[in-house]
Amino acid sequence: MFNEVQLAQLLCTRLCHDLAGPVGAISAGLELIGADSDLIDGETLSLLSGSAEAAGHKLKFLRVAFGWSGGRAINFAQLESILEDYLIATSAISGVPTLDWPQQDSLALLSHKLSDNGVQVLSNIALLGLECMPSCQSLSITVESNSNGLEVIAHNRTLEGRTSKLREDTAAAIASPDEVEMNAQNIQIHLTRRLVSLSGGKITINGDTEGAIITVNWP
């Protein structure tokens, strides 16, 4: 098991990787312009504006998910908006995944259970749900109370007609974390498990060719 310093280092590496694309595009646009203002055309301005916006959306969401404050300064309604912007910023050529968000009364149950850490926990569950399978078409988050306790379910549905499968490193990192070497690609999975465990919960994941379901349960 790696130590807390390595955890912080890997999270920083992940964050830098996510921001490298849009920041690099901004640098490329500025380099293209150079000292000649006549080269500032509509296409270049669009590149700079879009890249800056994407970097801002990514940073805002990842700050909630990874940061020390853990989203304590925002509520679940704000998280929904921040996550929607993140989905736009990270969307592929296949389009922006749709987001189905829990009702306010359901989120109140989660807030009561996790006190002031609910926003960070839910943001990481959502991020894990988004990334556990490629070609995500929709991400559905539900919160419900039943005989087993309180459950949060993240359902990743893949693009219609496209066969996909649960990422092997994701399944292994959740099922057997001590046997998986953590790196910048899977460190968010470890963070999610740790946050859930520290709050007294347990996380499981199942997937087929049409999508994946992440279930987090607090007895």
C-alpha cells in the first residue's frame, strides 16, 4: 500500500494530465498569433476561447472532487451544474453524455448521512461512473433508502449499437485494491474507495456490454 505522499502525487499527476490538453491548445493558439495581431482571426479566437473554457470547467469540477475542501462550499444543485459543464469539456466526438440527477429530497438523505462530505463523495462516484466504461451515452445517479441502508447508484449506459465493456483496471481496483498497482490512470478509483470506506460505506461495480452499474451502500 502506498503512502499519503504518493496519493497526493498521483492525484496531482492526474490533474495535470486532464488540464494538459486545453492548456496546450491555448499555448498553441498564442504561439500561432505571435507578435502579429493581424493573425487573430475568428478561428484562432474560437480555439483560445473554447480551450480556456474547457480548462476552467475541468479545473472547477476536479477541485471539488480532489481538493481538500471537498466541495464543502457548494451544494448538490451547484455540483450538478459543475458536472454538466465537465461533461461538455470532456466530451468526445460521439457527443456529450446526458446526466440524470437525483431529486432534492433524495440528496437530503445523502447530505444527512455524510454530513459536510457528501458533495465530494458524490462527485467522485459520478466521475468513476463516467470513466468506468468508454463511449458513455448517459450517466444516471440515484439515491435511495431501503432495507439495506442508503444507496447511491451510478449507471453508465454506453452508446446505442456500440459494444463496450467495463474497464479491467477499474473492476480490479475496486474488487482487489491491494493487488493493483496504483497509477495516475486509476488513482481516482482508489480515492473513491477511500472516501466511501472512511464514511462507513462499501462500493461494488458490475458491467455488461450495454453499461456499468456502481453501487455504494451505507448500512
